[in-house]
Amino acid sequence: MAKRNLRIVSEAPLLGVCESCNAQFSSGLMPIEAAKADIQERFNVHDCALTDSSQNAPGLVGEATEHK
């Protein structure tokens, strides 16, 4: 299993994403340091819900090759 990393993708509103399973974490706390700590805490306790890579974008392969 890949190592989990939290990436902050937006500062307004504050949004973090787990790079392993793409779970999203947000917080409306102020100041920003409190919001980052809140997101980090929720990231630390979450369980990654990994999916089979073939299930990530259902239908896209069919749609892309449909007209060939």
C-alpha cells in the first residue's frame, strides 16, 4: 500500500486531500492554523477506501473509443 500523504489543495476554503484514496477534508475553523490542525487530525484517523484502478473512471474508456 502506498504511504498516505495529506496535500492542502486550497486555502480558501481550506481543503486537504489524501493522496492515496482522494478523500477530502475541509474545515471552517479560524485561525488558519486551527483549521490545518483540524484537517490533519481527521486525516490521521481516516481509513483509506482504496478502489481498483479500473473502477476510478467507469465509462471513460468506452466513451473514448466508442466512435472509432
